[in-house]
Amino acid sequence: MSSLHEECGVFGVFSPKTRDVATTAYYGLFALQHRGQESCGIAVNDDGVFTLFKDVGLVEKVFTPASLQSLGEGNMAVGHCRYGTTGHSGRQNSQPLVINHIKGCMALAHNGNLVNSSELREELELNGSIFHTTTDSEVISYIITKERLGAPSIEEAVNRAMNRLVGAYSLVIMSPTKLIAVRDEHGFRPLCYGKTAEGDYVVASESCALNSVGARLERDLEPGEILIIDKNGPRSMREHCGKAKPSTCVFEYIYFARPDSVIEGCSVHSARLRAGAFLALEHPVQADVVVGVPDSGIDAAIGYSRQSGIPYGVGLIKNRYIARTFISPGQASRVDKVRIKLNPVAEVVSGKRVVLIDDSIVRGTTSERIVRLLREAGATEIHMRSSAPPFLNPCYYGTDIDSRDNLIACHNSVDEIAKMLGADSLGYLSVENVTKLTDNHATHGFCRACFSGDYPTKTPAKPQKSRFERKLSERSAGE
């Protein structure tokens, strides 16, 4: 259980008839809640009239029966749940973004992070654009809108805009008559679509959201693909497909995605089982029980247990009413959440040599606390294993690692980290094996830059935070 976060989940629905599409979007976002827990929103399209409701908070808190009813009926909806890597926390940066321009309305939901957003924003501001948020998502919306003024269609505007965008972006866009899904040329973040028995088309960050609304997964979007859905059904533009090496974030399989999701044809659950098996082969140890850190460490722990023959035990119980530790910005808040989030099962670990499996170790604060909990519960030895390699580099594609400063592996050896955590030993999954977690690893590329430093794109030339956002961050740090 790391202190990482990934910034959002996106969802869209197109129905052949006018109905309560807001509720469909609500259930889709509920299934994607793990991807973003700062804010959420839904925009509904009723014959070209857009109605938007968004706010800070979890999906079930923001969308009451009254707020869902206020959205009315329509034949399209776009939804978003957010945790921002660029853009200060707050309602003004929540999504979807709704843009009104001379060619009509557009709603946009974005998952990812541009590496050239600062340059694009400066260019737009110098040409008179006025920004209302500090997000790169608004930059994308302005680039598309600018192209739309001279393009014959919204999809062609998106196609032209992609020539300007560098970095990670999975988008769901709603125009008065079309629902459009877009995946960047590298395919950093997942995006798929499906169809219900009633004929609705659904687009989502993960297949688990399709399942939640009764849609059958059709396929993932290809990197660089633009999928257009209108009254005639789906069609694609593939001008940008094949322009770059596929580089899906490997951490989607390790941590971000729900284990019941399927990404690029591969089960996330199976990938995590495989990670645990690799760990057992790379870092064997004599022990009595294997314990996984809920939730994303459990599958890897089962895989370790199966490969090693050491029994698996439920040694940690998670309070289901506490959000992921990355939800509250700031280290002190993170630690406070850990204190009430997990509780050891003494009967499982007392007097035992424990193999503790977690999805990653980023800053080390959370891991140290968990090790201490197990010690207090009577564990005689604790051998910690991480199903991710050491984090050594910033991520510029949507993961909350913006510098090397707080990465524990950048400043300490493996033995030093083990001592800092209070563990008897520590082992990381190798960079070589992390790219073998899926069945199609030989033909499908992964981004592993946070481990290896090999970035698929150029890296940002300027700070990603605006001067306003940096001021807010400095103010928060001083409080």
C-alpha cells in the first residue's frame, strides 16, 4: 500500500433514446472511484443542451438523488472522478469541463498528464485565452476548441489537436451529437468501450465500469485511436495509430486498476498473481505465513504463496470506510489515515515468520507503520517484498511522483531501507520481470520510466504547476 495516486477515471455513455443516462454515469463512476477520490462530476446532453453537476468529494456523497435528478434526462453523458497531479484540489478543477463556443458545446473528461502543458498554456494565454482552472485538461479543451473553429467536424478538430499534445491523455468528449473517446499515441492510460443489450455504447477507463452498468466489453482503444459514436454507431479514425511505441503504464497492472478489470486483453488479477510468483523466485525466504497488504497487495501475496508453498493468511484487515492513503495531501495526514486504516490479525501473525507483500514502496512512511503493526501483533520476523521495482525517477504521465526528493530508494540502499522500515529483509521485483506480468508482454510495450528512467517522450522543459498553483501549494505547506 503506497502513497501513490493516479489522477482520474473517465466514463461516457451514448444511448439511442432519451433516458436517465446520469444514473448510468453515476454507477460507472462508482466503479472507477479507486482512480480518483478528490472530486467528481457528470454532464448530461439533452438534444444539445448540456447540464453539469460536479463538486469535491466521493461519488456517493456528491451525487444525491436530488443532484442526479437535477441533471435530467438525455441521450449522452460524460463522467469523471479526479485526483489531480496538475491543478490544485478544489471544485474549480473538477471535471468534466464544459466549453461553450460558437460551434456549440463541448464537455471533456481527461485522464493523464501532458508534458508540454506549460508551453501550450503560455502560448494560449499570449493569444488571449483566459483560463479558469490550473489543469492541463483545460489546455486540451482550448486546443481542441481552437482547432474546431476551422475544422469540418469535432472529430477532425480532435485529430488536429493531437498533433499538438505530448504526453498521456485518455479523453471522453461530448459534442451536441457525438460521444468521442481518444487515447494518446503511446496509450499510457487505459481506455475501453462496450455495448449493453439495450444498444447503449459505454466508454470507460476500465472494464470493471462497463460490467457495473451491464455492458459487454468490445475492446480497448488502440493507442492513437479516435472512436466516434453517434446515431449511426461507432467508427474510428486511426491517423495517429502506430506513430509511437505502445507504452501502457505498467503500474496500472501493479496498483492502479481494479483486479477485476481487463486491460489490453490481460486480467489485472492474473498480472498481480504473476508478480507475486516472480517475487517468490527472485527473493525466496524461510517463513510461516504470507500476508498481503489490502487491497492491491493481496493478489501478489497469493501468487507468492502458491509459488513458494508458504501458506497464505489474512493478517491485515482493512477498514472499508477509509479511502486510500493518498487521498489527503500532506505527509502528516497520510500517517494519520494509516493508523486507523489497517489492523493486524494477531492469531495469524503472532509467533510467526511473516512474508509481507505490498504493491510498492515509495516514501516508506506507510510501509514502516505496517511493519510496526505486525511487530506489535507478535510477528517474530518480517520479510517485506514489493511487487514493484524501486521508484527512482519522476513520472510525467499522471502518477504523483514529481521529483526524486521523497523517493526512499533514491537515497538509500535496499539494506538501509529494510532497516528504516524495521523489516528483517527486503526484496523488490526486478525491472526485467515487471514487464512480463501480462501474457502479451512480448508484443505490447510498457512505460517503466519511474523505475528505469527511460522515458517514451520528451520530459517537461518547464515546471508543470502554474505560478498560482505553486503559491497555493506553498501556502498549504506552511499551514
